[in-house]
Amino acid sequence: MKVTLITVCRNVAAVIAETLDSVRAQSHPDIELVVIDGASNDGTVGILERYRSVPGKRGIDILVSEPDKGIYDAMNKGLARATGDIIGFVNAGDLLMTRDTIAQVVDAFRRSHADAVYGDIIMVDEQDISKVHRTWLSGTYHRDNFRKGWMPPHVGTFIRKSAYDRFGHFNTDLRIGADYEILLRFLYKHGIPAVHLREVLVRFRLGGMSNGNVRQILQANREVRRSWKLNGLQAPPLLVTRKLWSKVMQFFH
């Protein structure tokens, strides 16, 4: 079973090698790595070029470096080039947890015949990845949990390419919450079968758009409610409050 991993990046010279090394170290034999770079000018592109795939050594199979219209536009470029049966995203600076992480994901797909497999993640300090701030334990899948503010971690969720082919890519009208919207669309609206893999799959560096300042958090929450409307759904009462509470509880795991 072929797995495509997509990394989007811009000006991440300080951390991109760690991410690429965590992919290169994977024990699963059939991985396609697609990197979409937003025309970096800090030396990132030179590092990416050194990681291109060569015979006998895993590396970047598809590399694009050009201006984009934002992170979700870049992710859509990656999806358009992906050829794997399963697709996952690995953020620049994030690390797959062990060398067997992708093998575990593939095994879960084979055992369950699901269209989506998601796991747990740990959220670590941006500067010191040994310092864990939060643990996101996703829990057993129940579709109605979306109504309680739940969602699986996007970076710890792997989805069949066939689902993207059927239900579309990221909505680039959303600036921060398109990862929430696509999971709501796939899992809640269309009800694709999903299973929880009880493993920590990703070491996630804090500091992304939706984990930023108060203004960004408020915008993300507005886009959460808008995501329901875009899908012709009525957002439940207290949705945002419940979603914020679920984040608070991650500090106590």
C-alpha cells in the first residue's frame, strides 16, 4: 500500500531537515514524499534539493517551489500531485513519532478497511521538542462527537486518496480553519468510515496559525462555525465553547 506524505513549507531552513529525516527513517517501504515550498528565500530550497530521492535512498519524490496563495493552496497543490493510496500531511518542523509510524497506519487501514485512520499527537515546545505542552488523545471514533467540538488532529489523520477524489480538497476561502472544514466534510457530512489508532503518531511543534494570538484564535473559531454553514449544516449550540474546552483538557492528559 503506497502512502503519500505531503509537507508544505516556507522559510523553514532551521527545522525542515528534522522533518525530512523522520520520513526518510520510516520502515514502511512504499512512501512518496511531496514537498510544496512557497518560494523560500532563507536557504530552505537548497536543503530540499539535497533531500531529493536517489536510487537506493529515500527522499523527496516531488518538489515544487513557487509562490502560493496560502497554506491550504499549497496543500491542494500537494494533493493534486499525490499518487499514493493513502495521504497524510507532515508539517515542516513536525516529526513522525517512530520509524514504524507509517507501517502502523498502513496496518490499521488493512485491518479495518476504513477510509480514514487517525491517531494521537503530542504538542511540543517550538524551540525544545523534548518539552511536551499538550497531549491530544483523540479517542474512539463517534461521528456525533463533532457536535461536541471534537475533531481528530489533522496532522495525525490519514485518508484514502479515493475520498479526496470523491469529496474534494481544501476550501481556500478559509484562512485558518480549512483543516477543520475538510474533516467535518469527510467524516461528519459524508460519513466516511474512520478508526482510531491508539498510538502517538506525530510530535507537533506549537506555533501554527490556529495556535497563535488571540485574534487568530477568534478567527479560527469563526471559521469553525462557518464550516458547518458551508456544508449545509446547522452548527450546534455552544460548539466553540466545547471546542475550546476540549483543548484545555489536553493539558491534563
